[in-house]
Amino acid sequence: MQACMQFDISSIPIYMIYALGGVLIFLVVWIIGLERKVKKFTYGKNGKSLEDSIMTIKGDLNDLEKFRKDMEEYLTQVEKRLRRSTQGIETIRFNPFKGAGQGGNQSFATAFLDENGDGLVISSLYARERVSIFSKPIKKYVSEFELSEEEKKAIDSAKKKLK
């Protein structure tokens, strides 16, 4: 018993005819499908109404392109404003009179920073008889005024929130 098929040269034209017939059937089905799509697209329309439809679609496409460009410009402006907005805010509470028993942890230092490290730090020192409030400007995470340890901690914590 032989395991492999024998190939007869005289049968080549029959296989070619079958192959070409299969390709022909595929092409006929494909053309019929395309013809149906064209008929569906142009159903109930003449050349003028089809041209009007295409021009309407082109106008809508132009409007959408203009809208997209406007949105890109708007989002660019929003990004610029967002970078300048206060994003890093941190408050540190502390007792400025460590062993004296006055004030408790009612004093605080709060840092307000934008993405560039610019902003301010506000400190409040609370004592029984008075409250003192200080504000110091911050540029690139540094102040031209001397900062307390609590103010430095508030700035560092706000800086970490920005990353």
C-alpha cells in the first residue's frame, strides 16, 4: 500500500479549470456585493442630489476640523493656566513655645505653590494673648526671607505633592 498520492501530469488542466472557476465565482460575488453597496449609497438620488450630499459632508468635515483646531488652542491655554495655578498646598501645625505650655499645636505654616515652585507661605503663631500672622513669597521653592523649620517643612511637603 502506497502512502503518497501519485500526480498525473494530464490532470493539470482540470485543476487549473477548477481553480480559475473558483476565482471567477469569488470575483462575481465580490462585484455583486460592490454593486449593492453603490445602489444603496445612491438609492433615490440623482447626480445633483448626490453631489449636494458630498458637499454637505465636506462642509461638515471642514467644520469639525476647525472645531478640533479651536479645541487644541483652548487646551493649550488651559495647560498654561494650570501650570500657574496653586496645586501644592500643605499645612504643618506646631507649638512654637515648646516647653512653656502656651499655644498648643494651634500655630501653623501653610505653603501654596504652583508647578514652578512659586507661591507663598503663610505662618500663624498663636499665644494666649495674641496671634501673629506672617506671609513670605516663594520663588522656585526659595524665599528671600528667612524661613522657620515649619515653613521649610510645609514647602517641602507641598513640593512633593506636585511631583
